Amino acid sequence: MYTIKKIIILSGFLSLLHCNSQNSSMTEEQIDVLKYSNTITSEELKEALYIYASDAFEGRKTGEPGQKKAIEFIKEHYISNNILSPLGADDYYQEIPESFFNNGIKASENVLAFIEGSEKPNEIIVISAHLDHIGITTNGLINNGADDDGSGTVAILEIAEAFKTAENDGYKPKRSVLFLHVTGEELGLYGSRYYTDVNPIFPLENTVANLNIDMIGRIDSKHENNPNYVYLIGSDKLSTELHTISEEVNKTYLNIELDYTYNDDNDPNRFYYRSDHYNFAKNNIPVIFYFNGTHADYHKPTDTPDKIAYDLLEKRARLIFFTAWELANREERIKLN
């Protein structure tokens, strides 16, 4: 996260039925959604994150060699799952020139992948996370950024895979879904600003909503005794309909505690302005920012993959998938207030 000072598998289905009485009235379509959500697993999230947040990626600082390794890792995941890019064959990188950055930051790249909608392909749901982190300390320690934002990055990869599995089974989303991995977040939300303000691959007026994921793998001190939670920020600020849908999806499938503490307009942390969703929100696009809160390892070399709660990361990623699925497949586009 950008610092403020820098402005169904049957067994799985039966288990969910047992745990959530809401599921007793599920439609056949909802049962299918459960099947695809079950492809998002803690085991695959862990496997990916132990690579992505390893020392080999050198802290993924924007424009540096470790960040180039990161984008190659993301690209190869999409290629191996036959998830295409909207930029053309094998061209998954939205190039951002050095001239766009300040303070000597080198040229960098966003990574884009895409599943085209079957009925309303020109309407776009954007799921985003930042691929960069803060690099290496002055005394040579690597900031691995497992939670910030390795957790969001691997969550998107798994969500994309779930959508692709559904597409392979004939359940293509009605609207298109863009999987957007942005660079330069830690240095000033550069990648998302480049996408929204300079070169939106899809017109912003066609963008239905942005679901942004920045740190969803840990538990903050407030929730140590009740870890079944996630903070939501921004869901009601531009579209109360989006907020209602988010709440209903959660009640239907997971019943995670949705904590709105940081959604307060008077929140002194100003998290609403500190991650990539803000560049969509400022363009009047409804957003939800998913966040686990800060912790003692925030922006330190100790933010490592062994400290991630992978069962919780799985659950939060599934929540975002369910919400994206509903937004992509409902009959009417959500409305602005």
C-alpha cells in the first residue's frame, strides 16, 4: 500500500450447505458459482506467493530487475491458463515510459489479462492489485511484500483461473472482466493513474466497477480473536447498489465480517485515497477496496510468506470472486447514486 506521506466439487458444496443455512435456497446458477469458487485454494495461493514474495524477486521495486521478474511471473500464469490479453497475442504489458514517473523512477509496466463477456462485452469489471513493492533496504535486506501486495496479486491469479474454468465449462461471464496488475503503487499510484488518466484500454465510461485488492493475507491486532473479517472501503461512496450487492453476496456465500471502520469519511488514515481504486473512484467509477488492515510487518523485510493466513486469504479471494461474478452476470449494470 502507498504510504500517506507520499500521496462445485460435491464435498465442498455439501460442506458449505452445512455451514451456511442461506445456501438452502440456492439456485442452480449459485451452485455452479460454488464449484468455480472452490478452484481458489489456499494450497495454490501459498505455492504462488512463496515464489512471488521470494528473495529472487528482490522486493519488486518499480522499474528494477525484481519487478521485471514479477511481471514475467504474472504473464506466464495467464499464458499457461490460456487467459488472453486485451493488448494482443502474447502482449500482456502496458508499457509506461520513464517520462511519466518522477524522481528517477525507471520505465515500468502494468500487466493486463482479460475474459471477454458473452452478452455485454463492452461493459468491463476491473479487478486490480499492485504488483510492485518497496525493494531492498539501504543495508541490503529484501522487502518481500508478501501481504503488500503479494496477497492481492496471487488472489487475482486464482480469481482469473476460476473465471477461466467457468468459461471452459460454458459459463462465460455476460460482461467482460479485466485482471489489472498495476505498477508503481508504492511510489505514488502511478500504474493505476496511467491506466485511468493516460491510456485506459477500455473507455472509462464502459467500466462498471473496480474491485481493488491491497493486503488481504494477514490479521490485524483488532481482529486477533475474530479473524473471519475483511475491511471494505468505498463500497457505498459512489453506488449504494454496489454496497448492497456486496453485502448480499457475502451473506449468501461466506458470512465474513465486513468491517467498515476505514470507510468513514473522517478516517485519519485516509486509506480511501491510498490505493489504486482511488484513480477509478475519482473518475466516478464505483469501487470496493479489500484490505486486512496494517500490522507490525507493514513495509518491513519481515512481511514474508510464512506469516500469511492462507485459509483466510482463500476465503477473502473467494468473496471477491463471488462479488465480481455477480457484477459481471447480473442483468442490469449497477447505477451511480
